[in-house]
Amino acid sequence: MSKSDIPLGIDELTHFAERIARLPPADAEWVDALLAEVLRARRHETDLLAMQAASKHAANEHGENLNDQLAQVALDTAEWLRTLWEVGYMGAGSFRSAPRSAFPSIDLDDVRKSSLFARIRQGKHALPFPPPTRNGRPWHDVLDETEATHQVAAEIVRDEDGLALAAIIEGCAEWNVVEETQGNSQFIVQHEGKGPRYRLSLPDSGGAELRREPPALACPLRQQERGGFHSHWLHWQRDDGSTLEVPLRAATWERAVAEAEHWLAMHHPEVYGQVRFVRQDAC
């Protein structure tokens, strides 16, 4: 690169301004105007370079974040498809029983309307068993909302002796009647013998209501602090009276409860949602 191709530094341009003052007045006027224009162009060039550098840095950061987001979407999609295949979540009685030889076709509308995919994208565990359905679609809200009362369309199915056997709730016929608490008006129901139990109220005036029952069981969660960090264990009592200690991958109480509930869903789905966890400090 020749010397004429090398841009002048700001110090050199400033030195020119001092030399212009020694020129004859007729020349100094137009040379000063030319130098002022050069300085404006140089400042504009500097601003453009700074903007380009900032844009490039922001683009790199956005690209890294976008890559992380795309990677998480890919992981969540894999978990969604795995759950569809292994558990069967399509609802309305379809794609529910193994063995399966062909995966169902899935289009964009299925992705947008999938409550399971939305649940996984929110960072929640996919249940190891199909949830109840509402009008043919998985109904996760009824599992997650512990205090809500749901207005439902429901009816009781009885045998020839009048014993309540099952309930059809929001078009789902897979609800079991656990107990009839008030003749023909209140029932304790559970979906396929798994998950929380609910009180189904059928008043004579119509307008059935479904509300989750509070936990009837209690289980200790032990917490121990070491070096400023907490570790947690679930102490589960087996049917034979012995105790199983289950270490939980959790550093906070809230995460420990979530992990304990997930363990119950995996190993004891019949009592999932029916257990209250009691904090105990380890000795």
C-alpha cells in the first residue's frame, strides 16, 4: 500500500488547520472550508464504523441466543415426539395402545394446538401417562390447577343394579367412580386410576362442577444444608413398611417438590397429585 493510500490521522488533519492560518486570506478561506468538509466526512465514517461494529456484536449475541433457542426447541420437540410414541397422548382414544407400528401424521395445526408441546416448552415434565381429555384434546389444566373449579358437562354410568361405575366428563369416558359420597349428586372420581382425585358435583339444577380433592396423604421431604447449598431426599414408605430414600436433583424447596411429584408420576401414578410433602430438616 502506497503512502497516499493510507488515511490521514486526526492529529495530522488538526495540524493542517494550524498551517491554514498562515496561508494568504484568499487561499485560507477555501482551504479551510475543504478541511472542514474532510473532518465532517471523517466523523461520519467513524460513526458508521462504530454502528457497524455494534450491529455485528448485537448480531453475534442474537445469533448465539437464537442458536440456544433453536437447540431448546429441538430438544423439546424430541421430548414431545418421544412422549407421543411411548405414552400415547393423541387423545380421543387414538394412538393409545402399544405396540405401535406407524407414527401418526402431524401438521402445523397439531403443533400449535398441542397442550403437551406447550407444557414441555414451559419447562414442565411430560406426564408418563395420558391426561384426561376435554373434547378430544389433552386436558392438562385439570391436573395443574389445584384450586380451580371447572364447569363441565358430565354424566354417571351405572350398572344394572344402579351402582355408579364410571363418569363421562367433557366427552372423556375414562373416568372411574371411586366413591359416591352423596346419592346421585356428588362423586369422587379419578381418571383411569391415575393422578389426582376429584369431586364431581351434579346438582339437580344442572351445571356440573369438577374440583380437585386436597391431598389425603403426607410424605416427608428431608432437606440438608452443606456449605450454603441444600440437598433434598424423598422418604417414601413402601407397602411392607420399609422406607425408600429417593435423592432429588433440586437445590430449592420448590424444585424438590416438583421433582418429588415427577417421581410419583413415574413410579406411583395411582397416588400422583394426592400427596402433600412435609419439609423435614435432616439431623
